[in-house]
Amino acid sequence: MRPTLTLMDVFCGAGGLSLGFKMAGYKLSLALDVDWDAISTFVENNPGVPWIAKDVRKLSVKEILETAGAGPGDFDIIVAGIPCEGYSLLNRRYDPSDPRNYLFLEFLRIVAALKPKAVLIENVPGLARRGNGGFKVAIEDALRKLGYGVSTFELNALDYGVPQRRVRIFFAGLYGGKTFEAPARTHGSAPQSSLLLYIPASPPKNRLLPHLTVWDAISDLPPLSPGEKKEHYEGPPLTEYQKLMREGATRLHNHEAPRHPKWTIEVISKTRPGQAIYETFKQRIRLSWDEPSPTIPAGGVRPQWFFAHPEQPRGITVREAARLQSFPDYYVFRGSLIKQRILVGDAVPPLLARALAQQFSIYLKEM
């Protein structure tokens, strides 16, 4: 086994999965995605890591190996946040023939050729229910045929130090038939009062930390008027989580408030925290300081702001959404403002990915 575990990220997006594994000490050996804004974001934050911007269906294994400077078997783990729009239960125009539903076959093609010690696939829970469960069974059966012991489970990012209720399904495979056990949750008790200045960095033995809230995540970020942008902090971190998010950051990135017409500002101002902003669209809410955020989406009915700030009459910024996803402040998102929101909403929360990476390390070091 190599001293440093190596990772290849297929459908890397903005790099949430990669960042979590990087936090756990893995070496990023290759990232690939067809979306240029995703690749631009990944490269900006991971200089020196080989990358490919190409449709995976047109990508050869030879090109992968040449770009990474690697050979078959040189990747300890291959991960993939397979595009989920086709599976999502929010997609009311579900089409079983949607080609996005079958991109996992391309992932399996790559796995079959490169033979990593482990694999990890992430997706929305709706995947397990679409096609009468056929997609879930197909992925599990295909991985077993390739020699992997398969464990399928759902995790809530909230239980791993992310200030957001976000449930996702994972398929974990270990070559040789071993079964992967999901990481134990670190957070689970009710949120504590926001008057608490610091939250312990790690829980006492056998005791879960409190779930984090919107206040824990973003209360230190500079206030903004609609359309305003700020690039510098105006005060110290107020919680341990904010302190963690600021590590390595010298300025604020992506902290720009959406521009709203007057009537939108008035509607948000009249909405109580935790309540729906519009009668006809109950999922668009004003966040509450004392609760975790709901799942950060890739945009909404249209790719625009989705949640409003608990106190200020505006939609949240990309940076605030990134904080709620557990991306540190040094992490820069590229592309248009709309695209930045999509990249953040599509990502795997890095702190959840880190918990998975640490658990994989236990198995990989024995293989």
C-alpha cells in the first residue's frame, strides 16, 4: 500500500467530495467533469491536480491514465457524485429514458478497467425509488459482478457537523467482498442556544455534539443590502464552526446579495423566519437562526436564489450557501452567479465527505 491514499473523482462538480477526502489526507490524482464552470472551480481550488473536461461517454481509459500519469490499480478509490437530476423526486418530468439516469454505466466501465480498491457513489435518495428500485439494484449487482462487496446506506449531513438537513444515498464498494460500515455520526442532540460562543471541536467520548444551526454557520458574515457585495470580514468568528470555515481565508469570496425588486424585498421583510415566502411555493422559505438549513438545492424551480436570510431582507449569498454546505471560505466558486448557486447546491458537503474518507481509510490501510 502507498503511504498516501489516492483518489479519482468522476463527475467532480465543484469538488465537495474531493475536498472532504483531501481533508482526510488523500492525494487527488484526477478529476473529470463535462461542465467547464465546475472544472474551473475545481482547478482554482486544487492547483496542480490533473483534470479532464470532457463527456465521460467519450472518454477512454487510456486518456485517463495518460492524464493522471498512472497505471491500472494506481487509484485506491474512485468516487462519483453521479448527476442526479434524472433521479430526483423534485424532477416532476421524470423520464426513465433520460440519459443522465445511465451515466453510472460509464462509471462502472471506468471502475472495471482501473480496478480500484474501493468505490463510492453518491446520489439523491430518490434513486432508490425510481424505476421501482431498479436503478439501485442495478448498481449493486454491477459492483458485485466486478468483485466488490457492496454496502448501501443513507446519511444525513446534519449528523456529521454540517448545519443543513441533507439526506443522500451512498453505494460503498470494497474489492474482495468486504462490507463497508457507514461512519458513526458525530452530531445528534438538539441545537444549543445561539448565546453559546464556542461549540467544542470534538465531542466527549460516547457523546454526540449538538446539531448546528444557521446562526452557528453564517451569523459572522458581513450584512448586505440587496445587490451589495463585500469581500472582508467585519468582526471575529462567533462559533467554532465559523472559526473552522475561516481557516486559510484572507478575504471573502462569493459574498454578493441577489438584486431584488422592491416588492420582493417587502415580501421577504414580512415573512417570519422559518416560514414560506410565497403562498404558491412552500419550499422557498426564510431561514431561521435557531434551526439547521433545509437542503441547499441547485437553484429552485428556476436557477435563482432559493432561501432568504433570517434577518436581512434578501436571498442568501453563494458564500452563505457554501457555509451551509461546509465549504471553507477560501474555496472560490467560478461562473455566473446563477451557475455558482448550482455548483454549491449540487455538491457533496465536504465535512460529510471527510467522515466517509476517514472511514474508508480504516479499510484501505488493511488492503
